[in-house]
Amino acid sequence: MTNSVASRKVDGFLRKEKKWKSEFEKLRQIVLDCGLTEDFKWMHPCYTLDGKNIVLIHGFKEYCAFLFHKGALLKDPNHILIQQTENTQSARQTRFTNVQEIINMETILKTYIQNAIEVEKAGLEVELKKTSEYTVPEELQAKFDEIPELKTEFESLTPGRQRAYLFYFSGAKQSKTRNSRIEKYMQKILDGKGLND
């Protein structure tokens, strides 16, 4: 390992891991070979450069993955970066279903990690879509018109909380469901709380 220190929290995490243990261990070795600092954030191994997040290792039911925090800025000549959801703006995943896939891609993965390090060293930032650029569902706008205090409180929420509500409300296909969701969360908005608070 090159200039890297393994984290005891990650050691503990790996000891408890069942489904993706060998894959996580191989991903860990690859990223530590690249000289990043190992940390444990959001309940997952996270690798940083001067305190800035570069890549995270995480697992799901069907796959495990590297999550490049500024993946939208990376060159992707091998077409391995995946936008996890349509609302994900910055991060991109590289997914694996077995340890052999990781072994076969080791050189490519190290190149992507080095690219991610260069992006961070250059101080590049993903230009995030502003909350004001998202469409307010007409049902929510009607509530804002009916209850001006609701609009005031909504606008005082953090941009992330506003986006979470907009995504959730807009995600319903039927107007009836959008109205139901808005009714359910109106009091939380009035209390200055986010969708998941």
C-alpha cells in the first residue's frame, strides 16, 4: 500500500460484511494502492484526499460499487460510470457482481481513481442544478397560493430539503397522489423540517 493507512472502522465493517466481503477487500486494496486516506463515512469505507471525498465503497442487493463523488467530471473511455438515479447530479458508480470482475478491471479502476484525484487537485466542481430550476408541481403551487405561510416556510428550507420534497411530490403520476403527499407533509414544511427529518 502506498502512503495509505487502513482504518480500524473499515476493518470492523469488513469483519461483519457477509455478501460482498471479498469484493470489498479487493476494492479496498485497489484504492489504498492509489495513496488515498481511508475513512468511514455514511456507514461505508470512504477514501479522501486532503479531507475531500474521492471514492466510496458500498454494496446493494444485486451489486457492489465504487461511488466516485465527482464522477460526472471524470473521463469515461471505458463506459463504466453509471448515474445511479436520474436526480443524481455529481456522483457516478462503477458496479461489480463478483471479485473476478474487479480483478480484471484493476488497472482501469486505478486509472479512474487517479483521474478523480486530479479532478480534486484541480479544484473542479460539478455545476449543480439550482433548486429554482426544478419544476414546482401545480398542486404544490396551488397550496402555496392558498397558504402563503407554506410557501414562506418551504423557501426557508435548505436547498436539499426543498429538492427532496419537489422530487417526492413530482414522483407521483396522478394529481390525486401528489395532493395526498403534499397534505401529508404540509405540517413538516411548516415546522421547518425536511422530508426525512
